[in-house]
Amino acid sequence: MDEVLHQMHLGFNELIIQAFILDALFHHNCSIETVSERILRDLPEEHRIAVEEFEQPFQDALKKQIKVLKSTYNVFMDQQTGAIREAALRLSDDLTSWLRNLGEYGVYADEIPEEGMEQLLHFTREIDSILLETMEPVVLPEERKVNTLDYLKELRLQQEKLLDNLLFPEYLPSVYTVKMTLTGARPPVWRRLRLPGNCTLDDLHSIIQTAFNWDDEHLHMFSDEHKTRYVSPATTREGEEEDEERFMIDDLLTRPRQVLKYTYDFGDDWRVGIVVEKIEEYDSYTDADDIVCLAGKGNSPPENCGGLPGFRNMIESGMTPWGDPYEPEIFDPEELTRILKERDTEKTFRSAGE
């Protein structure tokens, strides 16, 4: 079968074909026609000549594979492995369709950068590895099934991002490492984050609120080294302030050690200094859009606690103004990363220049 597939330039190996057959059996719809249709879907016109030339050997080999797998298949044993196989094949289908339709975007396989090809091969190996584990239908522990499906969801997001970036590399932003420090706080409270430069200031406001565990109950303002102020469009005064939704980090922060100031709650008057530590080129083959907390220190003071004087009282008493325990040293960078990842980022990332 592998030799026939190679001669037909289908881009599949025998493992994928067997997985297609098992998936068809899993869905009670296994025939040469249905499996063939899935294999040949989105095949470019120039490859169809080779398909026609080897059609009979291909059909014979496919018929043999179906007969062998059908004779031993047990749909009841395949409920969990079948669900995993189905999810993995969707990833494989998407990748195959993308590769077969590259020409429609004016891009060809030999034009993909070497690093991009390595990442595509990585996804192929990961998919093949998971499919290999589903070739023998068995009853799996529920936890293993859930973990594998969750991993496939994450793999799908990474794959979609990679494929988009390979097609549209000109819109890639820089990646920033910034340190956000709560000004005047003793003991110190700070967060070091890695984030993409195409975050708008509005998005950065939301990120800061999450990083310091605030609830966005009050007004806020950014100011840069030129004393320009950036605020929410709802509170912008024409000629005095700029609309924060119109500016990205990339627009304002262009070099290391540059500072952007953030003020929140003009009563408690929390001030956060945002210092650029590093600016890197966007690596389109990694998860550069993820916002990651690299490090940090100190438990942030809560909303409406009275500003820095109230914070000092909490440090001394170990209690919030409402009588709840306050532990000043508690902070978990991994937990903050998880929370940031769960944020609704639908509007967070836009192409530079939009």
C-alpha cells in the first residue's frame, strides 16, 4: 500500500489509510467509495493523472485493507479509541487540505521556510503517534481519553496558528518581555510577562487587571515618556487624550528600558510602571501569541483597600479592611499564566497596521 500511495503522490502513509478505514467502521459507513472519497478530497488537478494511472492497484490495495480490518473490528471496544482517532484525523485532514490548496494562495510547498517545514513535520509525527495508539481498539481509562482529547485541542490551535502565519508572515508583531511593578509597594509587588506587540493598550489594561487581580471597577490611564495620555474611548477628552484602543504596544514601545506608566483608580491611586526588558522578533513557528507570566513577586493589594496606606496596614495586620486574611508573599506565575490563557482574547490580537 505504501508503494502505491507514493506513486500516486497522495502525501499519506499506510497508517493514515488504516485510520481512515477504522474511522469509517466507527461511524458505520465503511465502503471503498467513502474511504476513497476522503483520501482523494481536495486533490489538485495535476495529481489526478497519477491517481487515474494507479487507480486499479490503489482500489485493490484498499479493498484488501478494508477486508482485513473489518474482520477483526469491534465497535464496542472502539468507543474511546475511536473518539481519539476521529479528533486526530480531523487535524490530519486540515493539514492535508491546507497543503493541497497552497496554490490558491500563491504559495508552493518548496517556498515554505525550512523551520516551517520542520514544524509541519512535527505536527505530522504527533498525529501519527496518537493514531498509532488507536490502531488496536481497547477500553481506555476515562482520564487518559480526556487528556488525549485536550492535547489534540491544544495541538489544533497551534497548528491553525502555524498555518496562518506561514501564509501571512508579513503581519507578525514583535514579542515583548516587560516588567510591571506596583510603584511604592513594600514589600515589592511585580510581574514579568511575555506578550505580543499587537496588544492594544485597551488589551494591556485588561492584562494588567488580571495580573494584579483587580476587578476593573474604576477609571484608568496610560502615559508615555512624552506625557501623552491614553484612556478608554468612553472618557477621552478631545485634544487632551488619545483613544487607547487605537494604539498597540508596537506603536509606543520601540526599545529596551523604555517605560509606559499606568494609573488605576484615581482614589486609591495605584500606579504601575511597565518597563521593556526585551524585544524579540516574532517567531511564527511558536506559540508567540500566548501571554506568559515568566516570574513575579508579592500578593497584589485588593480593590478599594485604601491605596498604599491601606496596603501598609494590611501588611502589618495580616488582614484586609474587611477582616479577611491577607498573605503578602503569595503569588504563582504558572497560575497567572493559566488565567491569562483562559481570558477572552477574541479582540486582543490584530494585525499590525490595521
